[in-house]
Amino acid sequence: MNTITTDRTEMAVHDTLSARTQSLTMNIEGVSKQYNTKNWGLRDFTLELHSGVLGLLGPNGAGKSTLMRILATITKATSGRVTWNGIDIAQSPDVLRAVLGYLPQDFGVYPNLNCIEFLEYMAAIKGLDSKSTKKRIDELLQVVNLVEAAKRPLGGYSGGMKQRVGIAQALLNDPKVLIVDEPTVGLDPEERVRFRNLLSDLSGERIVILSTHIVSDVEATATRIALVNKGQLLRESEPEDLLKEIENKVWEWTVTSAELVTLKQKHIVSGTIRRSEGVQVRVVSESQPDANAQSVSPNLEDAYLYFIGGKS
């Protein structure tokens, strides 16, 4: 094959991949979920999703899991709609389900089955072709680093290993939309880092939605961040833009333990470090909170506390 032909082939492949990536669009349009007259899970939630990792970040009870269940076609919105490439998923859920991978917060396994048996079972439920299932499972065991433990009963797996089984079952159909809800809760630090890296590697040409209240998980994986509280979307942007919004609003200085108690009542304290001379505090504030306070560069934890704390 000559150089010109090779170049044209590469351009054609690039154009095909680009077109495929651009076609992945999920629109959440004014979605609300009401459980009773006083209890709303979501209120007028609007967001547009494209390929990449969206970190859905908010405190427990913010409405994240409610949104995840709606996006996964498990429950329906009270009002508003969600579309997948222009198709209403409430009216035609199977269109999305065919390309959906979902790892719920309360994912469970059958303890007496080994990993291969469980994945074969899940593949059968998803209606996957039995001939291609074995090859797909072999591939996924490599991806989630469970080859050596594949024939051990799942009841003996650690929390992190079970989560990796969960992500494997979510990937069985090579989904275009991958939803993971609070995936690192209860994991030890090493397993959490491994799981974050896996999510980053999986983003590629798919929409990955990571719902969590752990800021460091989002910081390590997300290409965009949506801050959620009390069922409402507060901010949605790239991480860098969130940090720009709180530039010159983060301060550090040293106080006594007694002063720290009063300080927490007046300001958002995003960090403390005990030192021999006192407590080094990190505070998020519109203006200089103390004559000794020095301005420092913000991080995502600062931004999260600033917006979730209602200071926007």
C-alpha cells in the first residue's frame, strides 16, 4: 500500500471514529422526580452529555442516585424527558438498554458462583450471543485484572474485587453509555486508585457517568463535572473552569485550637493540619478572612465546598 493510500485510509478511519463519537448525545431536559407532596428527588434538571467522563458530584441525598436510575431506565421521571441520540428513553427504553452498562450502588453477586459463571449468567440475561460471550469474558477479565481469581467463588472476593466484577458485567455488551453509582465507597486506597484508572481508560468513545460524593474520585477521572445538591444542578463545566471561579477565594494561615472552633462557625473550612505552632487552616472565603491569611491556589475540594455550601 503506498503512502497516499495509507494516509487516505487513516483519514477515513479518523473521520468514522469522529462521526461515531459525535453521535453520542444524551440530553436531560427539565427532569423532575417527585416521590410525594413534600419530597422531590430532582427538580428541573437539565444537562447535555457527550463522550468522556462526567463526574456527578454532590453530598448524600443530593439526587444523584435518582438521576442514575432514570438514566438507566429503571424508573421514570415525573416530568421532563431524557433522550438518547434524539430518542425519548421513557417511550423507547430498549434503544438505550441495548448500549447501556450500569453498575448500581448496591450491586450484589451470587457468592457461590465464580467470576466466569456469574459473567456467563449476566451475559445470558443481557441476551448476548453465547459464541461470542466466552471471548468477551476473557477480554474483560484482563481489563479488570481478575484472570487469576476468575474461578474462585465470589463470596471470597474483597470489596474492590466485587466492584471489578461489577464493572465487568456492565461492560459485557461493550456499552456506549456506562453509568456507575458511588463505585468506590468502602474500597481501600489502593483499590480506589485502581478503579479510577480503569474508569479513565474506559472513557474513549463512550459516555461514562460517575456519580459520587468523593471529590478525589472525580478529580482523578472526570473530563467534566456536574455539581448537584438538593435535586438541582448547581454548576456544570470542565474542572479547570470551576477552579477559575474560585481563584483568590482560598486562604491559609495558622490558628489556635480554640480559634478553630469559632472559625468553623463563620467560614467554610476545607482543610486543617495540626502543627506544633497551632492548626494550619484552609478557608474558602470571598474576602480575606484574617489579617494573617495568605491567598493560595484552589483545588477541587475547595470548589465543591464553595458551591455546595451555597456561596455561589
